[in-house]
Amino acid sequence: MTDVGRLLREGDPLKTEAPQGIEGLSPAEAQVMRREMLDALSQPVPLVPIWQRPITVGALALLMMAVSALAGHRSSPSGPDFASSDVGSGGSSGSVDCRQLQFSTPGGTRIIWIFDEKLRLQESMP
Amino acid sequence: MTGQAIAMSATADRPADDRAARLGTLFDSHHQRLYRLARRLSRSAEDARDLVQDTFLRAARHASSVPEGASHEEAWLVRVLINLARDRWRQLAVRQRSATTLIHDSGDPSDTESSLLARSIVWQALDRLPPRRRAILVFYEIEGLAIPAIARLLGLAAVTVRWHLSIGRRELAAAVNGQFGKKGGMNHD
């Protein structure tokens, strides 16, 4: 098993760049950095235009995806087309004892299922 | 809405001198530790200095979001630094996607040469790891932090840290073994 930990420690750039044991920024570098940070405190925060903010961009992308999905769903001709209706058994009493479910497959075949009052399939056409 | 108004007025009411003093203390307490981490996450000392500078500039611009307390401050700064490193790593990765790693391939290296080469390979492989995984390896293998401490610092579950550590080690070992395998099966057990 390769001892990657040992290789990492031996190749640590801080050791090679600071052989005197001073691992880090020099005092001069640190002072410059500190001053720049404190200067930034007094400067106004640059405003990002609203269209460049990640949340706005993300929300817009989501909205566009939702709209296109909705539009695609509405205009899709390939989905099965369902319709159901009640069918009277003979019209004597007027009560509904049969149900019919009609739909067409993407290929265009129209299928009609007729159920009885207990929703058992009585007939299928074609 | 009320919460936002209160938070904004608290920030605005804090005197500028007070904020400057707090940021000054923040810098003095953490800049060396952040630089060490940045250097181990960057290809050059220059990149590391830029990372530290950008981290503290972000702290200055969003002073109100820096939490109180040394350990919370440190965790906040470390996470900002890793996020900045990640942004740069992504930009670099896009630019260098097609670049190949150059390894010296002349003759049989001596022991010193091969160990130098192994270190170079392992650091090059570290360079290709996502910054968070790289940071976890640096914390654990070089800085000697324990897994719970790393998890607290990065706001991750210990199991996630262990997972990154395991994958990262495996990737580095594969890089070293792969390169030495090509060169004649040198063993670095």
C-alpha cells in the first residue's frame, strides 16, 4: 500500500518554500493584505445586476423549464386521449348501471371498455 | 421582513471603527493558518496569497455574516477559502481538460530521484482532486487533524469526511502506482 500521507508530508510546499521554519506569509505581505482588507471595509459593496445573480438566473431557468414542459404537455399529440361516460342499460328506470371508458392509443386505435355497476369489465372493443 | 430590518439596522448601527477592529483581529488571528491551508490547496505561493486576500476581502464585504467566536470564525473563513478554491479549480479544470501530465521518463531513476518523483506525482494528483477532498486530505495527512475536528470545521458529517479521505487516498495511490507501474513497477509500499 502506497503511503500517500508520507509522500504528502515530504512534498509539502510550505517546507520547501520556508526552510527556516517560517511557514506562512511574511510580516510585510501580511501588512499589505491587512490594509487592503480594511480599505475594502470602507468601500461600498459593488452591486451585482439582478440578472447576474445566481438565484435570479436559477429561478429564470426553472421558470423556463416549467413553461416549456407545460407547453409541451399541452401540445403533445401522442398521449392517450381518455373519455368516459355513463351508459344506460335499456333506459327503463333511468338509473346508471354501466360505465364506459373510451380512449385512443398513440397509434390512433380507439378502445372502448364497458364496465358493469361493480366496475367489472364487461366488454372491450375492438 | 421584520427580521431583515432588525439585522440591517444592527449592522448599520455598529460603528465603522468597531467593525475595522473586529476585522483586524480576525485577520491577525487567522491569516497564517489560512495561508498554510491555501498554499496546500494551490499550485503556487502567488495563488495561495490571492486566495487568502480574496477570503479576507469577502469577510470585509460581508462582515455581518462572519459569526462570533474563534472556532466559528475559523470555520467560516475556511469554508469561504475552500469555495473560492473550488471556483478557481473549476475554471482551471475547464481550461486544462485536455492537458496531459508531464512526467520525466529518462532512464532508471535513483532512490532519491524516485522519491522526488513520487512526491511530485502525489502532489500533482492532489492538484486534480476537488478542493474539498483535497482540503480533507491536507487537514488529516499534513496538519494531523482528527476526523471529528475536520467534520466540525467543514460542516460535514464524520462519515462524509471519512469517505472523502478514503477516496482521496485511493486516487493518490492509484496515481503514484500508475506512474511507477508505467516506469517498470517501482514499489512504494
